[in-house]
Amino acid sequence: QVQLVESGGGLVQTGESLTLSCAASESIFNFYVMGWYRQAPGKQRELVASISPGSRTTYADSVEGRYTVYRDNAKNTIYLRMNSLKPEDTGVYYCNRLGATNGDHAWGQGTQVTVSS
């Protein structure tokens, strides 16, 4: 079973940047659309960005123009570059296949991003 490990989160101030990483135990990025998800305190997990095997990307309106998702197939890793961070970007960030259910076995621990005002 594939394992996904997120890293790169931290505590930053408004306007700063972070780059998150999602490393997979297997070469799955060539076969699945992968998503970056965010779960803010007290809210449902939401999709914020996705990248297809052909590197087509999509973004939620709330992050469009500030976030960039990209991949390194040789490292089995996808990244999320987050610029101009806002307090509302705070949450735990996860990666997984697009459409993964809450019970999907591949969900990792996520990485915490906290943006202070």
C-alpha cells in the first residue's frame, strides 16, 4: 500500500512563503491526479490544488495566483509552493489522490501550516 508523507509546514507570518513536500513510497504520480488538501480548524478537509500525470494543474479560488503545485517524478515527490500566505491559509495540509475518501488508507499525518497575523 502506498504511503504518503507530507512535510515542510511551520509557523510563518502573513505574507511569507512555505514549500510543502509530499513523498510517496511508490511511483504513483504518473498514474493518478494528485491533490493537496487543507483542513482548517473546525472545518472539513478541502481540495486546494491538484496536478495530473500530464502536469495540468488546478487551484481553488482562494489560493489561485498564490499557490503552485509541481512534481519531481524522479523523487516520487510533489510540492506545494505557497506565497503571500494569509491567516486563513492556516490548517493541516495533506496530499492524496484526487477524490480520495476520508477512509482511504493512504492519508498521511499531514503537515501543519500556521499563519500569524
